[in-house]
Amino acid sequence: MNFLSKKASGIAPYTAGEQPQDRKYIKLNTNENPYPPSPRVAEVLRALETEGLRRYPRPDAGKLRAAIALEEGVEPENVFCGNGSDEVLALSFPAFFDADGAGACFADLTYSFYEVFAAFFGIPVNIVPLRADFTFDLSAMQAADCQGYYIANPNAPTGVGIERDLLDDFVSSVPDRLVILDEAYMDFFGESCVPLTKKYSNVIVVKTFSKSYALAGIRCGYAVGNAALIDGLFRMKDCFNSYPVDAVAEAVCAAAIADREYYRGMTARVVSERERLRGELLGMGFTVPESRSNFLFAGRTKLSGREIYARLKAAGILVRYWEKPVLCDFVRITVGTPEENDVLLSQLYTILS
Ligand code: PMP
């Protein structure tokens, strides 16, 4: 007897990057930060009163929302927090799209979770191919029939970014459609569209503590948008999980986001390594689109993405690859520390020669 529902039996779930435990790898496969979180995080954890864990956390993550609002220059009513930005994105599908509506529009090569969420919630999709140089075709997206858009900026897995001015024009050109901007990697670019959330009522920005804040293990993400959109996310959360942000995550993330100086320095180091790494990869003959994120999409050598992945893994280095058209010629490499990147480069040199 199969007790699974048709949905559970039929859906193709998202596959996260592997976390093997068999040996110690140089781990450049899930876009984590190579540097530790702010020292204030350790202080918060040391001072944690475990007695307080007896109680449920704040259902609205109010203290964290206030801290985020301060940093983002908005009001707490403009902020929603969830268990990772994946959860925020998941809740956005039923909050803003109808199963019998015109659907969600996104690029063919983008964060693959959008397609899984749409399938899970039974929302139609309208896929618009990226241009040959991996940039977004915003005019084709504008012409597409849909209820709204998901745009990862910078995009994953390509790393390509869209300037704020272009998105300002785009958002204003589709006033009756919602534009959801996934800014998971935005701190490595510095063109956040949070200011557009005050100018337009049809845009919402989703961010995460997992990448630039080096807190992937904490699981916390947030959305910024006008109060009516934020209320839509709260309505969905309260149908699913009253307390997605636990008390530890709330305290840790509030301390982290306030340590602007620490993170500015760390992000600058990652960006400078990204540029060095890209230069070296181009020199070896890789095609590497200009990246605005903390990873590089590198490929089109004589070897397939899978071959590069397998040989690097044998040498103790993890990168990401996909068995999909176009993507299969590439690997996605997270920017590591200078030392990790040096090991990667020397291995790639050996593999390719
Ligand atoms: N958006 C994009 C584009 C991502 O690459 C990721 C990380 N896999 C996420 C959102 C989700 O990140 P998290 O759930 O850790 O906040």
C-alpha cells in the first residue's frame, strides 16, 4: 500500500548541495561565506539565558524585525522574517499567486527552487530564457503573460547582476504585477532594490543571513516590502508555522545585522578574491560571466561540468554542477579564502593540462 499523496509521489523536490562527511573537503559548493560571523554572534551565544528557551519565541520575530528595519531604512511593519529565505520565498507563492491565475514568470536559468515551489503550490509558470550572454531579457519578461515575477539579483547560478536603474524601469512598467526580487547575494553587488519598496507598491525584496552574514547554520531570511504585502506573508506563515524564527536565531541575527563595519570589511575581501579568481579562470580558458555574487559560474572548457566536479572532488574540493542543458558545461564555484582558492586553482590547472 502506498500511503503517499499524489503530490508527495509525483513532485521532484529541490536538491541542496551535498554535505559529505567522509573526509574534510575544501567546500566551495553551497555559497557559504569563507569567513566567520561577527564576533557579536559569539557574545550573544555566550550570554544566552537557557532558562528563557522554556518559552516560545516572538511569533513575529519583533526584535529582529526592528533591527532589520533600522539597517534597511524602513519600518518594522515593512519586514517579515522566516526560517531561511527559502521559507520566505515558499510562503510568497501562495501569498501572491493563484492556482488559476496567469502564473509566476522567471528565467530558465535561475534559482531552481522557484520551479519546485510553483509545482508544490500548483501555480502555473511562464519561463523566459536568459539571453545568450546570461543576462536577463527584461523586455521578454515584460511581454510575458503572468501574475508576477521572481528575479534573483544577482542571479544564481550565473552570478550575473542587474543594475537598480534597470529594475526601477522594469517595476514601473508592470504596475499591476508583483516583482519579487531575491537578493540572497546582493551584499556582494551593492545595488539593493530595497529603496524601490518605498517607491512602488508592486515590489518585494527577499534577503538572507546565510551568505554575506555567514550564518547559513542559523536559518533566517527576511522580506522587505509595503505593509500590505508583508501582511500577506504573515497570513501564510500563520497557516503553517507560528514561530519560524527561533529565539536563538532572532538574537543572533539582530546582533549580526547591527555590526555593519565587520561585514563591510568581510564582503570587500570576498569581492576582491572573486575578481582575482575570475581573472585566473579566464586565463585558463574558462568562460566566466561577470559575477556580482560570492561565486563564479565557470565552464566551456574541453571537460564537462560533471568531469570537473568529479576530478575536483577526488582532490578534496567540492563545487556544484548540474545535469541540465547549458548548465552541464559549467561548474559553480563559491569564492573561498585566498588559500582555498589557490588550492582550487592549482588543481584546475592540473586537471586541464
Ligand atoms: N535564493 C537564492 C538565489 C539562493 O541561492 C539561496 C541559497 N540556496 C536562497 C535563496 C536560500 O537561502 P537561505 O534559505 O539559506 O536563506
